[in-house]
Amino acid sequence: MRRNVRTCGVFLFLCAAAAWAPDAAAKGAAQQPGDSPAAADDDTEPGGQASAATVVVAPPTGTDTTVVTAVTIHEPTETGRIEGRHRLHIDTDVFAWRRTMPWRDEMDMDGDGAQDGAVDSINLIGGVPVLGAAGLGPTGNFGIGYAYGVTERIIVGARLGLGFQHLSTPEPDRAATGLFGYWLTPYFEFVGRPGQRIRPFFGLRLGFGGSIAANKTGDTTARTSTIGPLLGLGLGLHAFVTERVSLDPSINLDYALIWSRGTVKTEPPMGMNMMADTSFQRNAMAPNVSVMLGLSVWLGRDDHSDRDRRRMRSSW
């Protein structure tokens, strides 16, 4: 009887030792002597997060136990990154106010000290005129542009603004006006809050632009061409919806100096054509305040491609 009890005790001890041995082997393989528990899982790349799972593979009887540790590395997203990226953007005015002021001092005809002939105009979305004289501000109906992120805080680029308008009146005046405008403005932006989704910026631009207008009233056709420099500044936001797409609201102040020339051609019923032509001369100054909404796509590869990242991790 005692011999049977001893035999059962030895059998239970051997079973417990066999059940405990695989766990001890797994822990010993996953954690080398001298390593802290945290060091065994420390396989993340700077700025990333890792999750580890240890799998014990039970081999056939008589062979060594195999321990496999799988590490999944989650790369950090680079939200709001602009350095080294190419910006393609489109924009339009949501609201614009413009004042056209004659350049010549002699326009003060009534002696009240105010410049006679100044006209205020308001345009809404896409340059639609709703108040004042027809015409286009120095931003146009819409704009397209390209820029490059020199650093995380500096962008340089250029914008091409284009504008179109066509106005007509019914009989008996039969007046029709067509207008095309263009503005090319290289610009510089200083962008704050690197690494954030909402990045405020300050912009400065200097360029030139002009317009071509044709007005036909009855038998008289008048054509006017303008050209001049443009200086502007703006405050706005690059709001990144995704890593590569941003919405760009901004408030802008532009100041344009305008030189113009005109041609008037009359076709009287008698068949005798009359034409008058003038050369370019200083004509007006036009400050413009606008609220603009834009959309940008940021292209370009990061500093390290996925293959480079894998190579870096394998060398650690």
C-alpha cells in the first residue's frame, strides 16, 4: 500500500514538472539574463508604438521548444507636414470689397478734399458683382497655384488668378460688356504649429496683373486694357482634413496700381468710321479686401520610404 502511494506521488510530481517546463522555457527565451521585463518588448522605432505577441510552438516529442515573438510596429502619422512636399491648390473669393480711386489729384473738382470718382464695389462667390461698378478685383474669379515646402515653416510658390465677366442690357441701349482679367503673384508663407492639423500662416505676395475689357453700346465699341503691379498680404489657416489634403480659409488685403489705355471705335449709319486711341497712362489705385476659401493637395514622398523603414528596423 505504501509503495502504491509513493508511486502515485512521484507520478503527480512528474506531471506538474512537465506542465511547468514549457512556460519557463518560453519566458527564458523571450527575456535574456540581465534584461528587464520592459526591455523584452522594447522593439519600437522612435515616435512609433509597438504591440508584441509571444507564440509557443510545440514540436514533436524529443525536440526543443520553439518560441516566436511577433512585433507589430505602428508608424506615427505625419499630420500637417509641409517640408519637402509639393502643394497644388485652387481657390475662390467668398466675399470681396474693392475701391477704385482715380490717381489724378485734379479729380477733386468740388474742392471738398475728397477724391471725386472713387467707386466701391462688392463681389460675392466667384467674383459675381452685387454692388458698385462691374469689374474684377486683383484675385479674380478663381485661382490656381503651386508651392513647395522649403522647411516645416516656410512655403514659396506662385498663384495665377483668372477672372471673367459678361454683362448686358436689353433694348434700346443694347449695351454689352465682356471682361477678362489675369494676375500672376509669386508668394511666401510663414506657417506655424508644425505637426498639428490646424496650421495658421502669414502670407506675403508681389506680382502684376491686368485686364482686357470690351464694351459695345449701339454703334460704339470701346476697348480698355489695364496693367500694373500688385502687393498683398494675408492671414489664414491650413486645416488638414487628411495627411495630404487641407482646406485653406484666409483674409487678404491687396493693393493694385493701374495703368490703362483705351480705344473707341464708332460706326455711324453713314458708313464713316471714327476711331480714337490712347497710350498707357496712370489711371487708378485699387485696394481690395477679400475672404478666400481654398483647397490644397500636398504631394511628395517622405524622408524615408517604407522600404527604408524596414531596412532600418532589420539593422537594429
